[in-house]
Amino acid sequence: MAAAASSTAAAPTAASSFKIFPSCKSTNLLQSLPIHFCRSSARTAAVSVSRRTRRISSVLSSPQTQTDNEETFRSRFGPNEPRNGADILVEALEREGVTDVFAYPGGASMEIHQALTRSGIIRNVLPRHEQGGIFAAEGYARATGKIGVCIATSGPGATNLVSGLADANMDSVPLVAITGQVPRRMIGTDAFQETPIVEVTRSITKHNYLVLDIEEIPRVVKEAFYLARTGRPGPVLIDVPKDIQQQMVVPDWNQSMRLGAYSSRLPRPPSISSLEQIVRLISESKKPVLYVGGGCLNASEELRQFVELTGIPVASTLMGLGCYPSTDEELSLHMLGMHGTVYANYAVHHSDLLLAFGVRFDDRVTGKLESFASRAKIVHIDIDSAEIGKNKQPHVSVCGDVKLALKGLNTILIRRSNKFSSVFSGWRQELKDQKMKHPLSFKTFGDAIPPQYAIQMLDELTNGNAIIATGVGQHQMWAAQFYKYKNPRQWLTSGGLGAMGFGLPAAMGAAVARPGEIVVDIDGDGSFMMNVQELTTVRVENLPIKVLLLNNQHLGMVVQWEDRFYKSNRGHTYLGNPANESKIFPDMVKFAEACDIPAARVTKVDDLRAAMIKMLETPGPYLLDVVVPHQEHVLPMIPSGHSFDDVITDGDGRIKH
């Protein structure tokens, strides 16, 4: 059977001398956290647990598209034909509508890979490292809203997924990760390549399973996909022992999910009275601001209508970029937070009403909590009740789907014919003056290429329509500031975890998910090197990814902090060759050429446009190595733990601080 969470304690059979590990959260705490599902695990196959089967109501069951897929699915096996566990697992994925996976084989997962070769539906994109595979699955999910799927073997293969699981958990990315495990009889014996991955990942997944009974594979996969996409999305892990993969059985595809407790705690549609209270607060305010995050990715249309009806300016988190178009010069305040625009942070600081939709009041947004929006009444709408009041106490809160809440608010506004636009015109003019006074800007130095200018040029040449993936660091912040995102799921970045090496594999996932669209990995040399091996996958799969590499030979963001707070003392942040600092090292162009990918290097600003045009016009993948000064700083900057009053707007590594 599958070792999974239950609302009651699981009891071993009388013959079992093995211990069931306790649940990671108490029942009372679980009841107060309706979004996150409790996980439990077993380290043995000799455990049986009796549970009452629960049926999920039609209101909370899978989306209609899922139901349609189940009803029309045609198996390649006969109705009563036995097949092994690996084939059942692959067919379960097919029944969930999966068409692409990112899987790297090993001894404990090779049965799954053999089954994948027999599938006529699922394509495996072979990464060259398991971390590359899970980041690619994340890129796939972030670019589409669909569930990304990755597969790895046991032991080191499974542990290589940990950063991706933590990243998906923090950024609410729907993901199903499948790992092979040693045979059941060897679990707990420290067998070759055995790692208790369920226990390792318990705190960084929404839920996880150790499958101990082949007959439960259909139900476990169905539940995993349901959990990953409902409520606050997140990663789910399924650990499948090798002997389970090899057993033969006739599967039962009509098993009911056993998620009654979880489903009963999913948020209901927001009440009309709560929404009317929010509208009343809007009508009473003079300086309202929208603070929108990744929770609005599926509610972009409703958000745009709400802004049109109210005329309220919009500030976005890093994760929310594209939910509202950055090209709206009147109402878009662009990004707020540590490296947000002065005018976005000014708006929040001086607002009297903060509408926080789909956000979690992250420290990189708020800085000093007591000073953040200290003049404002706060309305917080989020699907995860654990986030409401966790960092900042709201005056009005709604635990529910932002999309449904915005639909309800728009209906009320249309019915009442409220005319807020003219009421807030003075406030918008005040913010327009701030935009004129504190625009995003950068300096130029001779023929050196400002990294901000390179991103501005990419925005111009792609007309703001590219899907942008990034690593983590200065280049990530400049990509957030200087590329103007028009649509949701156009911006793929590791926000909460800040995982370097994310950009290239995430771009792979996006290119697989959305063929025919321009996909660009804006990367730094430090981040790029962490998953440079994925260039081989890009070439073999002929993914038309463009890599815009902003190469400053340093860990740029750490260097910036060294300049600002450590008297420019370099603590191992130089990534080049100290024996020959005048030479670019390593040679990224040669890395690309070794993988049969066209590449070029540009060092002078006057040569940048022609080089970038060539990159974009060259069919297939291409790497452009853009050498930029390491002295550049990401500005504006509100130092960690400080407030808007402490914002830094000038200076770089060329001067002493």
C-alpha cells in the first residue's frame, strides 16, 4: 500500500515489528492549515493500514478537462491484461494528460524508463543532471500552469531533486516528482543507493508517498496530481520501490481518492459580504495600491478588469510580473520591494489602502515589517490560510481563490456602477510625478556594455513577447526591472529559494511546453555554470533557446553586498582565473561550441545590437556571451531589514561606500 497521510493514526499489523513514523504536524495544526497536507512515511513494506475509502465530491474533484481525458482514454492494454507496476505508473501519467516528462534513468528507475519507451503518448526529454530535470519540469509548469513531471532514480538521483522540490514548494509550482526506490525488502538496510527520500523531502513538499502496494498506483497518482494542482499548488513526490515496478497485476482505474480531510479544508468561494466590505474600503480610500503576486497568475484577466474598473495603480512582486502588463505606463508601478522601483515603494509607503492579492508579504518585499504600509488599511486575499496574518496582520482577509474573489469584486463594481477612476486621479498624478523624478536608469562608461542596456535592447528586439527565464543574482533583478512583461507565465525565475542554475533548464522546460515561441535564458556566468551540462540536452532536442549571458566574471550580487557592507573585501566572489585576470575564463563560447551550439562574444556596446539580432535570427539554440563590468550595482536598493526611508538610488563598485 502507499504510505501517506491520514486523518487518523495508522496501525501496523500484529505481525509487524516495524515503526510507523509519526505525522509531521499535529491534527490541530493541520486543521488550521487547510492548504498544506500532512505527510507521513514508512520505512518498511511489512505494514498494512486500514482506512475508510472516501469519495471526493464533484465540486472538489479534478477539473472537467481531467474528467474528459479519463472518459476518452484508450489503453494499449486489454481490460483484463496484467501489466507490471512501471507500465501502470506510465499509463496513470497518460490518464492525467501528461505528454512530456524530464527523466534521468538509474538502477532503481530503469523499469519506468522501459515502460516510457512503450508509451506512444509521453515524450521523455533527457536532462544531463537530475537537478536540470526538475528545474526543467518547473519551467514547463511555470510557463503553462500545467503540472510538470520529473523522474529520477533512488539515492543520489533522488537527492538531486531536493533543490527543485524546495523551489517549487516556495513558489507554489505544481509538480509531481517520481523516484525509484530500492526493493521493499531492502528498505531500511542502508542498501546501495538507498535514501529515505520521503523523509528527506517531507518538509519541502506539499505531500509525498512511498508506494508499498502495486494495486494502489492508480489511486496514488490520481491523488498526487489532485494535490499538486488544488488549493495552493505545490510539489508532490511519489517513491516507488523497484519490486513494485516489476510486479504484475490488472489495475483498477476506478479507485476513489482518499483525500476527504484535505478536500474538506479547501477554501470555499469568498462570501459576498467580505467582497462588499472590500469595495466599501476602496470607496473610502484616497490612495489605494494593488500589491499583486504569483497567486494572480491564473487571474490576470480578472485583475486587468478590476484595474480598469477602479483605476487603482498596480505594484507587482517578483513572482507576479506579467499578471498586469508592465507596458501600462499610467497604472503599472512595476516591481516593488528590495530592488523595486522607487515609485512602487513610494506608493505602498504612502498608501491608505493596500490591496494584497495572491502574496505572502515576503521579507524581500516588506523590508522592516513595522514600516511597511504603516499608513494603510490592509486587505489580504490568498488561497493559503497559513499566509494570512503570518507576517503582516490584515484589516480584512479573504482565504480563497483570487480569481473567484476578483470575479466577485468586478461583478459588484459593475452592478453598482462605481466610478473610482476620477476619484483617484490626484493620487495617480502624484505617482506619475514620482516616476518622472525617480525613473529606472543606469550609467554608461566608455565602450563597456551596461547589463541593463542589454536587457532593454532584448525587450526592444523581441517587442516584449519573449518568455524569459533567469538564474539568480544581479542579472535576475535587471531582467525583472528592464524587460517589460505583458502577460502572465512569461517570466520564469526562482523567487523564494533563489536557486542558482535555474535559468537554462527552466528555459528548456518552457521551450518544450510552448514550441514556436521565443525563449531566452538571461543568465549570469555564476548561475549558468551550475547547470551548463544542459546545453547538451538543448542541442540533442534542438530546443530553440537563446542564452543571453551577462558575464562579469564574478558572483555579482554578492560582490554588490561586499561593496556596500564589507568595504569591497572579496570573499571568494571572483570566478575567473586569478593567474590571468585579463582573459575571460572559462570560455563560455567554447562550452557552447563543444555542444555544437552556435555562439559569439561581444565586449563593446556599439557591437551589441548586431550581435543580438544575429542571436535572435539564428535558427535553433544560440549563446551570446556579453561581457559586462562587475562594478555595476542593482539599484534602487532597500537594504535587508530597512524601510523605504533608507532606499539607495546611486553609486556602484567604482566608489567607496
